[in-house]
Amino acid sequence: MLESDESSTADPDSENKILLEPYEYIRTIPGKQIRPKLIKAFNFWFNIPDDKLVVIGDLVEMLHNASLLIDDIQDNSKLRRGSPVAHSIYGVPLTINAANYVYFLAMQKALTLKHPDVTQIFVEQMLELHHGQGMEIWWRDNFVSPSESEYRQMVIRKCGGLFNLGVRLMQLFAPVEIRNTYNFDRLCQLLSLLFQIRDDYCNLISEEYTNNKSYCEDLTEGKFSFPILHAVNTRETDTRIIHILKQRTQDVELKRYCVQLLHEFGSIEYTRQTCDDLAKQVYDEIDVLGGNNYLENIIQNLMEIFRQDGDDEVENGHDDDDIEDDDTFVNDQIDDDDIDDQQTQSEENNINHKKMTTTTTNGKYHT
């Protein structure tokens, strides 16, 4: 596999180095690189040229890291990946400018793909991302709890924005028989929902998340995460959680009490069950699409927290065994040899793609 050149995002020009310092700071803080792993996993199906794969992986990662700079400002976060947030070091104005700068550098990189549909796809998915992010902020700042349906639509737009950008760009360079055979929309939606709802769970439960972001940061932010909206919407006559949320509290004991209420109301368990159901749907969709061991491995690692925390979960809601951080989602147990082996399988499978016909499995289909 070709190595990414995303590290060369910064222009050698001295002024650009100054302007991009907040971005370079967050880019160099170690993460688990989940998005590049997903790009490689999807390439098991697409089998696009390495040079296109590197460009797409780079620009998606650029957009992701730039969006984190903005997200930390919008959420008034203190830590990111266990380190101080960029704007606490470089200031809010320069950090915002750096993030916006990288958005356009990513578009510039996308144009090197030299396909007439690249710009349209890029703009559409960035609009989706910002639409979803904006609704989440509006609910938070106006103390309006969304319905579960509204929340899911927001996640598909926000979290799915970059997923779909990568997948849609990859599709442009896949063999025509693959583009005409498979529809990946549902899989991208399911992955977006699973990642975000699991992230909401980890924010309230995971000790590792506490170390990387602070304890129950979503409560201090006042965010209507999945467990919170379930509790608020199903216990309308009990206003304790909504009042705690409105305080934007940093009181650890009060936040522990809120987590206790979420357990009592069944919201934590409902979140677990929802993630389990989403994972099963993802596996079904992978089967419909012909299988993908690499992607299945990512999902298995993703779901490990729910297998670990049962009896080990302590009274205050922490899980000592969780190993994730907020924007990585899975542990780093997969290397490039796995995907290289599957790429060989992919090349063999591509021979039979033209023979594929519409198949129905558990109510799911590809066309």
C-alpha cells in the first residue's frame, strides 16, 4: 500500500506554517486512524488505484482533523486525545482560521483526482456535515430535546458526511460493474449511527474517554446525546436530568448522579441494545455486499466495550476495560497486511461481479 502524504499538508512557505500550526498540533497527537482504516476496508470492494486511494484517504483525514478544531471550540472542550485543545494554546481566532484553511486545502487536494463529479460530491457532503452539526448545536443551546428519529437523521448527516464523501469519491474510480452492482448508502448510514451512538455511550461510561476528554463531557456541554434524549423523552414528568443538563455542570458528583439516573431509567441499557442492533444490521449489510472480513474486524473491536462492561461496570458508570478515545472508535489491532491479503481476494472477486444479480437477505438488498 502507498503511504499517505497527509503529513505534507502544510505549505513550506513560512507564513503558511504559522497559519497552520493549530492544525499541525492536532494532526500530530496520536489517534487510532479509524477513517483511513475504513477507507481501506471499503477498498476491498472498490479496488481503486493506490494513488487515488491515498488522495481520498488524505483529504478525508484533513477534513476530520480540521472539523475537530472547530468542534472543540463549539463545545468549549478542554482536552482532545488526552492533550489540551488547540485553541487553548493558539487562541480561538487562529484556530478557526486554520480549520477553514484546511477545508479549502482538502478541496484543492480533491481536485487533483481530476474527475468532473468531485466538486459536487465534496460540496454536497460538507453541506450535510454542517447541517447535522448545526442542528445538534441548536438543540443544545435552546434546550430542545430531539426525537430519536430527528437525532438519527442528524447523525446520518453529521457523522455520515465524511463517510459518504470518502465512499462516493472512491466509487468514481471503481470498475463500472461494481458501481452498478452495489449500493453502499445503507451501510454508510448504519456505520454512522453505530459510531455516534457508541461514542455517546462511551462519553458517559468509559474511563479512557474520561482521561482523553474529561468525565462525562457531554453533560458539561449540555448535549442531547442518545442516552440523554432517551431519558428526557421517556420520563417527561421527571425533570432532574434536564435541569442538570441546563447547568452545564462541572461537578463530578452531580454528573455521577446523572449517570446513575440514566441507569435507573433504562437509558444506558437502551443505548447498549441499540448499538447491538445496529451492529447486527451492519453485519447483515456486509453479507449482502459479499462479505468483508476487514470491516467486520473493525466492528467486532468497536463492540468490545459492550462485552466487557457487564459485570465489570462499577457503580458510578465507569468501565475500566475500555480502550477507545472519542474520535477513534476502535482499537489498533489491524495492520496493512490484513487489507493487502483481502485486496488479493478482491481482485479475484471482481472477476465475478458482472455475474451478480439482485439478492434479498433479511429484507436487505443491493441493486
